[in-house]
Amino acid sequence: MAELLGQAGVGLSGEQQKMLLEILHKTTGENYFIGKKKKKSDGVKFVQIITDNMNYLNKIGYFTSSEQSFLLQVASYLEFKTNVIVEKKENDEEIEVNAATPSYLAEQFGKTRESVSKTMNSLLKKGVLGVAEAGMTTEDGRACTSRTWFVNPNILCCSPKDGVDKATQHIFKRSLRNFKVGNDSKKHKLPIYLF
């Protein structure tokens, strides 16, 4: 029906479209709208690299090569809106997905648990990864523990840029602000902050 309405709306004035919707409502008792049919690409999963920030961090030598590799690999394991690192499930319709552990990620990436844990802890200290506070719950109802890992959406963002979960924002609200690189005394700021 939405496709039919979409076709009917072409070439009609705003007033005519409104009248058509009122007739349909009076006839069926349902509420309709004029919309477009979804494209196959509308349901594609994505993670956005905040390129200005990534370019800046690369320019100042913030990442090791193993950290860069980890971030690229972990991008496809981010939960929509929360940026929680989760286990990947074959069945997309499964609602509850476990938060990923370093052991799980090591198995997925073909690395040792020790090397993955070392990289994750390094990125945690740098403000690129974060962990939840005990008892924290995301807007979608995910109960988080201190073993729930998040990726900073100011680096990799798995949501609309203005739709980052409030729990995630809370974790990273002070991250990568006036930070130092190594023993350098200069303080740095990212070019872009989403929140």
C-alpha cells in the first residue's frame, strides 16, 4: 500500500496529497503516509570512521600498528547506537547478543588472548576504548558490567552521528580532550566531538 501511495503522491499538490490521505483514513480507519519504498541498501550495517579525528590521531602518531589493526577488525563487532563490542551472531534476528570478551575477539581475529588484551588495555588508557560502570544500562536496555567494552564514537561510530546512546556518551564525555602523546608536554584536542 505504501508503494501505491508513493506513486499516487507523485504530481499531486500538498493539498491533494492531504485529501487522499484523509479519504483513505475515513475509508479504512487506518493512518497512512506517503513514503518511498526501501532500497536494498537501506538495511546495510555500517560503521563510520570519523575521518578528521582518525587523520589527526594518525598524524600525531597516537596509534601503534596493532592498535590500528584492532580498530579496523573490531569495527564489524559494534552494536548499533551503543558502540558496545558484541559477539557476532549468524542470525540477525537474535535480539540478545553477548558483549564480546578479549578471549572471544582473539579467537575471531586469530590472535592470542594476551595480545588482544594488551591492545585493548592500551586503547582503554588512550580513551579510544571504554568500559561500563557497574549497573549501567543503555537506552535499549542492555545491562552493562565492568567487562562491557565500548569504542569511542568520536573515532568509530555505529549510529547516526546525533543518535549515540546516552550511556556511551557518559563513558566518553571526557575522553580525548586535552590529551598528551607519550612524553610530549603539548596538549591535543580532536578536530570533531559528536557530543
